[in-house]
Amino acid sequence: MDDRCRLFVYGTLKPGERAFAQLCEPFVIATQVAQTQGRLYHLPLGYPAMTLESGWVQGALLTFPNIDCLGPIDAFEEYYPDRPQDSEYNRHQHPIYDSQQQPLGAAWIYTMERDRIADLGGQWLPQGYWSETKTF
């Protein structure tokens, strides 16, 4: 039985961004450039948020040995599975695609409600790409 866990990341958890080295790199067994349908926003807090609105979000598909690896990432993303109403982000399964928009199957993603993004002053990123090194 394959217990591997797949997670699509688009912000600080991507390879090369600040949270990847501590939370992902020690555990990840594979990475792949990927994208998914959604809309990406830069938050003034210094990180992005994704909604399930129309568009494309660029990121990476990370594969972990098992779902237990998501515990520390859930805490980092302020996602509480036992009380989602108190969570900053939601985590759910979503279709993922390669750079040619060919299906790669489903993976976990973290999304934020559009109203919450508006309350935080989120800025839409029409190109669907975020990096900490880019000026917004």
C-alpha cells in the first residue's frame, strides 16, 4: 500500500523560499514544477494566499512519505483539522497539473476564503506566481 502524501505549494513552502528548508526539505522525497486552477493573491503580511477562483496558480508538487508529515505544515499554515472555523487556511484535495496542463492527479492544497483575503488587503497576482524575492 502506498502511503505517500502529495502537497501542492505556491508560497513560502516552495523550494527556494524561506519555509521550505525547515518544514519540507528534510522530509520530501520528490518535487515537481506544477500548477493548479485557482487565483493567487499577495498578502501585505508577506506571504500569498490562493482561492479556487478562475485562473492558474504556479507552484510545486511535493511528495512526502506519509500524511504525518503534514502535521507541522498544518500548524505553520494555521490549519486546525479539528476546528476548521478557527483556521487561517483550509486544506483539501485539488487536481494538479504539470507545466503543459496535463493532469498529475490530486494533491492537498491550502486555500483561503476570498472575503478573508479582501479583509487582509490581498493583491491579485494575475500571472499566478509568487516569490518572496519579487517586489509586489
